[in-house]
Amino acid sequence: MARFHIAAALGAATLALLVTFQLISHFGLPALDFLHLTNDAPTIGRVPNQYPVNPQYQVGEEVADDGSLYNVGVGKADITGPVVEINMMGYADPAQVGSGLRQRLYSRAFIVGDIVNSEDRFVYLVLDTQSGDTAVRYGILQGLSELGPQYAIYGQKNVAVTGTHSHSGPGAWLNYLLPQITSKGFNKQSYQAIVDGAILSIRRAHESLGPGHLSVGSVDIHDANINRSPFAYLANPEEERKRYENSVDKTMTMLKFQSAGNGKNLGVLTWFPVHGTSMLGNNTLITGDNKGVAAILFEQAVQGAEDAEEGFVAGFSQTNVGDTSPNVLGAFCEDGSGEMCNFEDSTCGGKNEPCHGRGPRFREKDEGASSCFEIGKRQFEGAKYLYDEMVDNGKPVQGPGVKSLHAFHDFADFSFEHPNGSTVSTCPAALGYSFAAGTTDGPGAFDFKQNNTGSPNANPVWSVVSGFLREPSEEQIACHHAKPILLDVGEIENPYLWTPNIVDVQLLRVGQLIIIVSPGEATTMAGRRWKEAIYSSALASSLTTGQDPIVVLGGPANSYTHYIATEEEYGIQRYEGASTLYGPHTLNAHINLTTSYLPYLDSSSTSSPPPGPEPPVYINESLSFITGVAFDRAPFFQSFGDVLSDVESFYSPRSTASVKFVGANPRNDLRLEDTYTAVEKLDGSGTWVQVRNDDDWSLIFRWRRTNSVLATSEVEITWEIEDDTERGRYRIRYFGASKTPISGEIEQFEGVSSTFEVT
């Protein structure tokens, strides 16, 4: 999370909470043996988008099994929640409230199962959300349990819920109090859209299950991420850093799914580390950020291809993302000086607020949209290049065993043996002062700075305010050293827990591929150490039966536990270290548990680790001060869908067509698996054919309340006409739903612009 601008939105019952929420409103939370390539591929052309429903693919009667045959399935479903009047999740600025939609959000499900032992399978979900979440995962598992006996196979052990870490989706769906504060609490509509869509994507993947093959490869993408905390990265041992060419991982790893029956490709699942912060903190349009762009571009590019199955799914999963940034030009002072920010603490003239990272198209004043599309396109191009190369050169995933494990573990006080032989422990969750400073992707305010150890130099008022909530004990202070504690969140239970202390531990394996499912944002070096530890343990124990292990890390998943920094980075106490919840030994605790549990992934294993204490779920207890839609009215002498401001008669490519309609609140109908907007083209037979919809980055839906008392509103739909748009006659259509006064019934309506020519 880039930062938490958490405001006093809840209207706290006590002065202590009120003052504290005012504080929070302004600080930040915020060597391979398989195919490896360097990408210099050209841009792939655009293909019109559809809404495919995954069919069951045909499987030949005789399928040879050479040890590389698995049951595989893919599925995709819409999870776009309320696009207006809900605080957005990521930057946690209470003023960043949704006002429309730029691109729909999806859940993409990938199922892998053993071809013989049907009970051995796992589901890997990639959600276009900020992270996984305890309540969301609980809702998904609960929903699956209600689908009947054929879905009883899916449960705690084998369902991984990861988020792409987008910072431009609707919020108000998380389990714990801290991220709920800026969103004014919990919103059931926002939550249910994610849960229901995730379940639907799993159902589609399950229904498409059949014998198939998996292959893996990788490609380097050099221009899509940088390290936003290089000063902290340099604290890692020099001999360790010398082993790596870059301060962030540049490698994208791809897992390709292929039908064994007809040889067609079903989908791809990729891992590449880059923050979902291309869309800036002043953006109010819902998007899946750069990974959402990459996924839809890929799915559009293979649509209709002979070697791709209908309903092809492309998942762009996050990995060790903690200290990465899509703002690849670096961080500069937006104070008129044009200088780069201070290297140690990312300040400008001693101030934190003017320091901002710059994306590749930062000169476009479009809330980061152009940079977001560019970073997404760079990931897509690398992935598509690798996908094509893997036709002949992909390394087969093979070997016995599809295994998974999951356990909950209380990180409030977990003692274990450190690699140096000493006994160390984790701590109840706490956030440091540099947490409030934010990052160069989204700086905080009020004199907080990164690289803040020892006695904080921020305004001393904040020390007093943080003590209103809970004064950390001497033991807690010592446990978290060198973190000066700003918020002792792990020991606050009023009105319910602010952050998790109970952490998900999960691993998945198919053949020689092992997936670490991380609940937090591991930094670059933290991820490298974790993967290396799993690799070494798997190799030493012959877990992958003669195959060299391939280890990837996915997350943030299952429950959001903020950051996982190395001990050396933690000691620097920039944002990532200050946001490492459970103290300096957080990373080693994760490594200790996952390496200890690794034998449960052996193909002969029939047992599981102890389940551990289940975390609380606050779906029915969470506070909410979010008001619903009372009703909608059209202005006098007008009707819903009427055109208020029409299109012009002629446009050329690279121009913008815009139309305004009498609108109604989009929260009345989320139009899941559908669209609010459409561009239609008149074909040769005189039929209007939809050629753009909510999935297209170029088509923008904005909603504005024009009179709160009369409950009137308007919708503006803008089409940024692409260079390759065909000449012809077009029109723009709006799909809306109004809520009637008194009865509260929802009534559908449409609006359509005049026709226009693209010449």
C-alpha cells in the first residue's frame, strides 16, 4: 500500500480516537534452468474485446501421460464494485472517492490438479484488488462450500487469494479497522462484488477442468520497474547484492496452461514485481492499474487465434513488490526546482510532500493514465514475446505430485531459531513513524520522513496523539527496535482489531514448481532470500524428485500484513521497514515456517501442518458510515438517458468524442459481466455492432451528482479514438439504472448519442 491518508471519517466516539484519526488521515500506510529470454519484441496490435464464458474444452479419448499431465482449468469473472461514492483502496486518501470507470476489474482463477489423485489440486486466484484479505477469503471459501459436494474439494488448504496490488479500485471491503477508516467503514456491496466474482471465476475454471500440460519460462523486462527505496536496499550485505545485476527483479516468470486434447492454450499465469501505483493519488476512475492493462491486452491479443482456446485467461500476478515502483524515471521534487529527491529520506529541501515518482508519460496531466497504460503494455509485450517463444522452448512442468498446504500462525509472539543460532521472536503488530511518511509513489504529510530511526524528528504532537490509542510497553518497544512505534496497532482491539496478528502460511506445488503465497509485500531482497531458502530446502530433501526446483512468490495474498523487509532494510526504517508489522525478524519467521512445512508438499504426504488459530472475521461487526442511494430523479422535463451535450459530426483518430447524458447512480446496478458504456459501429449490413466497452482503456465513464437535494446526476462518456480505429459511422451508448422514490425499485434505461463519422 502506497500510503494511508486515513482521516477522521468514522467520527470517533472519544476525543482520543477523533484526534488519532486526524493524524492517520495524513500519513502513509501504505539462476534458472528453464527458458530465460531478453525481450525486444514489438508492440502487439489491438484486438476487440469480448466477454467469453469458458466452455469445457474437448479432450481426446487417448492422452499419453509422460509425467507432465495434470488436470488444469482457467476461469475469469467480473469483480467491479461500486465505481462512485466509495473511497478508493490503496493511497487511502479520504478525498479520493470514485467518480467513474476506466477499466473493469476481474478475478482470474487457475486450477491445477493431480491427474490420478483428484483430491490433490489447488486454486490460484489473481484479483484486480489491492491485496488478498481475511474476510474476502472467508467469503470465497464459504461460498464454495455452498455450491455442493463437487466443490467440497476446495478449502483452506488449497485456495490462494492474491491481489495485483492495484491502488485504483474501490475500497471498503477489508476485514480490519485500519484500512476501513478512510472508507468510512465496510461496504457490503463492494465486498460482495469481489467475493461473488471470485467464486464465479473458480466455478468456470472448475467446469473447464481437463487433462493438460504446463510449461514454464521467463523473460527479462528492463523498463517496467525500479527500486523506490535504494538507500534501504544498499543496507543489505555487499556480497549479497553483488550476486544480482539490478536492485529489483527484472524477470517475468510465466506458467502456460495447454489442453492435452486439442493442443490449444488455455491461459497464462505470470509473476513480475511492480507496484500498482501508476494511477496517481488524484485519480478517481476505477482501473486495475498496470497489471489490469497487461492482462486485458494479452487476452485481446490472443482472441481468435488458432492456438488459443475461447475464454483464454491471462493472469498477471504480483510477486516481491515491496520496494518496486512503476515510476521508472525516478523521484523528483515537484517544488519548482526540478531536482531529484534526497537519496536517504526522499525529501525536497527537508520536506516530504513535494517528492513524487515520475512514470514514463508523466508530462501527460491525466492522473497517471498514460503512464499506467505504458507500464501495462511493457509487461504485456514481454509476456507475449515469451508466450510465442515457449511454443518450442518452454520447459515442461513434470513429476509426481500436486500438493498444497495452509496454516494460520500467530505472529504476535512466535519464537524460533535465527539462522545465526540465536533464539528470536516476532512481535505484536506495530507501525513506525516512517510509515506515516509514505513513499515516492504517494508521499505522506505533516513533517514525517523516511529513514527515521531512534527519536522521531516529526512534530512531537504526533507522539502524544499516538499514545492516546495505546502506549507501547517497554517490551514492545524493545521487540520492534530499531522502529520508533507510531501506532501499536497489533494490541488495539477497540472497537475490533486494527491489523492482523494471525498470519496465513501457504505453499503450493505442481511438479518442480513451488509457489510461495506471501501475505505481505516482500521487498526485492526479502523475496530473493525467501525463494532461495525454499529452493535449497526442496533440493536438499529431493522434494521435486530429480527436477531442479523452480520457485516463485505470489502476493500480497489471503490477508494483508503490509510489508516484509530484510533485517538490514528494517534497520534503515524507510517506509518498507516501518511497515514491516511484526518486527525485524518477520522475514526469517516466514522462512522458518515455510521451510519447516515443506515436507508436507512431498508427493507421498497425506498429512497437513497444524491448522493454527483462526483469525477473526468482522463481516457482520464492521462499522459503516457509508450511506446508500436514496433515489434518483431526472431534471424537470427530461428523462433518464436523454442527451445533454451531444457528439460532433466528425472525428479523426487521436481526437476525443464526448457525450453527456441524464444519468443515475451507478451503484444501483454494478452491471457485472456487462458494461456501462459502449461504442457501436454501423457495419455493411446496416447493423450496429459493439466495438468498445468498459474493458477498453480508451472509453471512459464519468458520473457527477448535479443536485443532492433533487437527486439528479449526469454521465459523461469519452472515447479517446485510437490511431488504428477503422473509418466509419459510430455512436456511443450508455446503460444505466435508476432508483425510484418511495418504492426503491430499480429501473433500467439506455441513452444513445447521435451518429458521427471517424474519418
